[in-house]
Amino acid sequence: MGERIYNFNAGPAALPLPVLEEIQSELLDFKGSGMSIMEVSHRSKWFDDVINEAIERTKRLLGLGDDFDVLFIQGGASLQFCMIPMNLSLKDRPVDYINTGTWSAKAIKEADIQGKDVHVIASSEDRNFAYIPKEYQVSKDASYLHFTSNNTIKGTQWAQFPGAGDIPLVCDMSSDIMSRPFDAKPFGLIYAGAQKNIGPSGTAMVIIRKDMLERTPDNLPSMLKYTTFSGKNSMYNTPSCIVIYTINLVLKWLEETVGGLEKMQQINGEKGSLIYDFIDQSDFYKGTADKDSRSLMNVTFRLPSEDLEKKFVAEGLKEGLGGLKGHRSVGGCRASIYNASGLDAVKALIDFMGDFEKKEG
Ligand SMILES: *Cc1c(COP(=O)(O)O)cnc(C)c1O
């Protein structure tokens, strides 16, 4: 077997090694079933236990009460861009959005397509999304306020979530869910494509406050209604069994090995300090995000030239550091250091960055 690399991919992204090993160990015979989890019926007790455990773990980790439902919906975060305005916009009332980059813009586009009264109440587009806006006025009668907690491509993150009074918050947490604890009370809906921080691609986790379910109009196709998924424990049709199974193992790792979200936040904070302190003391590497808006999940930076950036990415891979190329829309370099990337990965990256600077700087 070849050696595993330090994986800095943005998504699909690194999974915790103990999770992969657990999958391997029970792949041929899942809990005495004589089958893999990919082969058992989703109507079996085996899978029922898996999905219920994943839901319970989500609720425990995030401190969610019984007023929230946890759903698993295929179509990734991108389908949620469309389902949210479809299900949650109220008649003759606007939907508020904050635009902090590519993914926010895609969410806005889907609400626009549906002819919703979209109010973009703040944007950081004027400086290429290098910061999180501080000033915004929520529409008094907004159906909800949508924002993106972590901007995977631009490398920015909300340190403190926006406040909207009684207006429910709706948040795309694809790239930082489970990276830190937070108060879920102001949220009407939270969603996350699984492939960044909690599992493989193929499913979005959707956390919805139950009163929001009353907003779903009757005349939507069944598969586009949140009520369909909540009424059938996300099994109206065949769910993505292997993805939900892996999510459950990642959440188990978070609870039992890491020790919960406070601990995870502390580790992520240490990782972030290490890498950003290193970038700040260097004249060779330049962070692209404003200091007060930096992401602890996606570290975006530039080198003095595009040629050096190319060389950096290629040599990194040779040294066993994968995925350091920035998103194709922005260029530069990006190290995604989600929960599964430990301090060891960040230290290896800093060592490599130091060596590369000495050689090329
Ligand atoms: C990756 C990503 C998406 C898109 O997710 P899909 O599951 O591919 O649809 C949306 N929002 C954010 C913040 C992301 O990082």
C-alpha cells in the first residue's frame, strides 16, 4: 500500500484516519449482517440504527433541542440554494441575503430565478470578497436572512454570526459545520454539503427548526419539500446510505476521540494561529483575506508570482502535501485545514513553506 498524503483539498476533503479504518474493518460484514453497509436495505434495522445515531449525534454535538429536525437530502448544498427560497419564503415578503463570495452568489441566483423579492443587504464584492461585511440592515419583514458562515473559495469566515432579531437565520455551513460550537436558537435552517467537514460527497445535512416546516407550500414536487424528508426520517426514497453511515462515524470520532466541539474549536484555533502567524512573519507569502475575517478552515494566500505558485503546488505534492492549489476562479494557493487535518498536517505544511521560501525567496 502507498503512503497517505497530507490532504489539503477543499472538498471532497480529508477524512479522519480512524474513520477510514473503521469503514475498512466492517466493510465486508457490517455488524454481523454478512453484508457491507452499501448492500443492506435502507429499510433494515441496521440502517435505521445508523441514520438515527447520526441524527442523535448531530443534536448532541450542536446542543439541538427537539424543536429541530436533522435531515439528509441528496443534491448537495447546491440543491439547498434552490429549496430554501422555494420552501421558506413568505408571501409578499422579501428574502434577505448577504453576499460574501461565490457560494453566496449562487444561493442568491437561485432565489432570483424563482422571482423572489431578493434583498442583498450587504456584500463584500467591492474588495473581491476579502472581508466579512460589518454593516447591514435586515429588512423588517424579511422571510429569513441567508448567509454563508465560511467562504471556502475566498478564505473568509464569520467569527460572530449576524444578528437579525426575530427574523430566522438561514446558513450555508458547508465548509465549517462542526468546527466550533454555536447557539442554534436564532437559526431557522442550517445546511451543509457533507464533503468538506463531515463526510463524503452525495448528501447535504439540513437542520431545520420545526416551525419552519409550516412554510412549505402544498404545490411543490414531493422531492423538493422539506416536509417530505422530515415526515419520512429522510427515507421517502432511497437515501445515500454509505454517506450517512460515514457521517455517523465522523460524528462519533468528534464525540469520542476529539471530545466535542469546544475541543475541536480549540484545536482549529491552534492550527489557524500557527499557519497565519507563519504567513504574517513572511514577506514571501501574503494572505488574501483581511485579518479580522480570516477563515480557520480555508487558508488562502499568494506567492510573489504565478510561476512560483505553480511550482509551490507541484513541489508540495512531491513532498506529500496535496491540494494546495487555489480555486480555479481566484488562482493563488489554498490550504484547506478542516477538522480532519490535524496539527501535524499544519506543521508539515509550515515546514514545507519555510523550506520553499528559503530556496525561492
Ligand atoms: C462546496 C460548497 C458548496 C457546494 O456544495 P455542493 O455539495 O457541491 O453543492 C456550497 N457552499 C459552500 C460554502 C461550499 O463550500
